[in-house]
Amino acid sequence: MTAQNIAAADGTGDARLDGADDAGDDRLDGDVLLRATDVTKHYLLRADGLARRRRVLRAVDGVSLEVRAGETLGIVGESGCGKSTLGRCLVRLTELTGGRVDFDGQDISTLSMRRLRPVRPGMQLVFQDPQASLNPRRRAGDIVAEPLLVHRYGDGAAVRRRVAELFDVVGLAAGHLDRYPHEFSGGQRQRIGIARALATNPKLIVADEPVSALDVSIQAQVLNLFADLQEEFALTYVFIAHDLGVVRHVSDRIAVMYLGEIVELAETEALYEAPHHPYTQALLSAVPDIDDGDAVADGPPRERIVLTGEVPNPVDKPTGCPFRTRCPYARELCALERPRLTPTGNGRRTACHYPLTTA
Ligand SMILES: Nc1ncnc2c1ncn2[C@@H]1O[C@H](COP(=O)(O)OP(=O)(O)O)[C@@H](O)[C@H]1O
Ligand SMILES: [Mg+2]
């Protein structure tokens, strides 16, 4: 097939070049709480003067992953690669363009809004910027109570008791129930967001860059809170971040995203020790070695690769491998064929024609 052919096939939008489910020889142990199968989210952009046809922005472009009950799956990638969109697809805060999402044994991607309603309390989202995601005109106690009222938790007294309990659980003072968001610090505001997410006793929390907007000194406290809550309430996390520094400390496994696709998915330590995808290698090159003085510094010296050029526009994705335009190892095949996410050893999957398995 010529490059032109592939571009044409690719241009049809949902013509998938790669398979849906690569589980095959690396079956997961443990129960799978969440499974995404070939999820796509394409935005139709408004036609403007130059482009007569409406153009398609492929924000999420064929993502398959599983999240085991009780684990934390980190999702990393540069800004704009589709992390937030994927996160919203996973809890169906946005409609999928294609593919499906199974949560707790049920396909939630096709449920009617009415049938989705009883499922919603089980999956919650924590947002990046607590300042922007909390209603500034409502008191903290009311913000946390809102999901309880929506899901008819109980009478007024029961709701008040539950809110007080949640304040305690996330380390907020009971005396602060009546304060407004602006009266709290950034870290405290994120605690309000977490309390609100916990209110309905979810099984799954998708945390979308929950510490990115916080001072570095506060980040560790909030990350520790996430860890404590996971243990206490047997929570399952999808934890989104734009750099590998933060997710490393909280994730059991990590999915690396590039231009709407997962390019590598691996156990955290294995990924840091030896990335199999050139993009992962590039991201790791950007994380300082000294970090906290352990494994990274002790591991074999890493080859540094510095990313050149811009991330391509997701409206005009490169043919073949999405990373090939910035990849130092790209060869002819990379422009011709889109690499599938395939097992490259130790339960890891990599979407690369020439994975760095011998590096
Ligand atoms: N509602 C929308 N309409 C059109 N494009 C969108 C919309 N939301 C996100 N995008 C685009 O989708 C891509 C992925 O965005 P996003 O999921 O926010 O990435 P990330 O969270 O990784 O920064 C970006 O190119 C962004 O501009
Ligand atoms: Mg985002």
C-alpha cells in the first residue's frame, strides 16, 4: 500500500487500522473494573473560510485499556494529547464517537441517560483546577452535599452528617463548612473537590491533573491524601498528569499518550527502567534523574533524546505512526503503517515498529 492509500483509508474517520483488543497474551490478573475498547472521540470543527468541509479533530483515536480494581493507572502525555477527553469518555461525561467503555461489568457507552443515572455515583471525576471547578458562590459544605442531594442520599440530617464525615476524611476542619471556596488555600480547595467526589462512595475516581495547579510543596500532601483514601476505601484510580514525575509515585501502571493514542502501557517501574517507545524515552529524558534519589538514579544511564519540533495538529495527524515526525529512529515503514499496541514483554504493550527492547 502506498502512503497515499493509507492516508485515504485513515481519512474516513472510523476506519480502524489497528485491532480493538490486544489483551491476548498478557491477560490481566485481578478483576477489571474499567475497560475501554477502541474508544474514539472526534470533534467536528466548524468550517471556516479556508476549509470548506468541516474538519475532524481526533482528540482520542482508538484507545483500549483496562483498569484493575484497586489499582492506579496513570495516564501521561503532553498538553493537548487527549488525556482530559479520554478521562471524560471513561466516565461518560462526554459521548464517545466510537468504541465502548465497560464499567463494573456493564457497557456504559450505550446506556440511556435514565439507565446511566444509577451508575454515575460509582464513578467520579476530580478536576485539575479546584478554583475553576468549584462554584464560588456556594459554601464548601453545600458543594460537598450537592451530589448527595442529586442522588437522594437521605434527609437533611443524614446529608449533614455525611458532609461532616467527608470533611474529616479529607482533612478539612468542621468549622470551615460555611466558608466559600476563595477563603481556602489551593490545597484545601482540592480537598473540597476530593470530598465531593467521594460523597457518593465511588469505586472509581478519574483524577485529571489534580495537583498540577498546586504549589509543589502542597502537591505531596494531596498525593498522600489520594494514597490514604485509596487504601481506606479500596478505590480504583485513573490518574492523569502531563509529566512522568508525578504519576510515577502514585501509579501501578502507566499509559503514555501521544496524539490521542496510547503508545506504551507498562508497569510503572519497568517503564522507568527501560522505556520501549521512543516517545516514552523522550518524556523520561525530561524528568531529572536526581528526583528523590532512588531507582531512576540507580538504573542504567539513560540515553537522552530531546524532542524537536511541535506536536502535530490532531486535525492533520501524520500517516502511519503518529510520533514518526518527531522520532529520531523513524524509518520508512513508520510513515506507511500505523503500529498496533502489541505485547513487548513483561505484560507491557508498545505501539512501535521498532521498540527499544534491546536498549
Ligand atoms: N470541545 C472540544 N471541541 C473541539 N476540540 C476539543 C474540545 N475539547 C478538546 N479539544 C481538543 O482535543 C484535543 C485534546 O484535548 P484534551 O483532551 O484537553 O488534551 P489534554 O487533556 O491532554 O491536554 C486538543 O487538540 C483540544 O484542542
Ligand atoms: Mg487536560
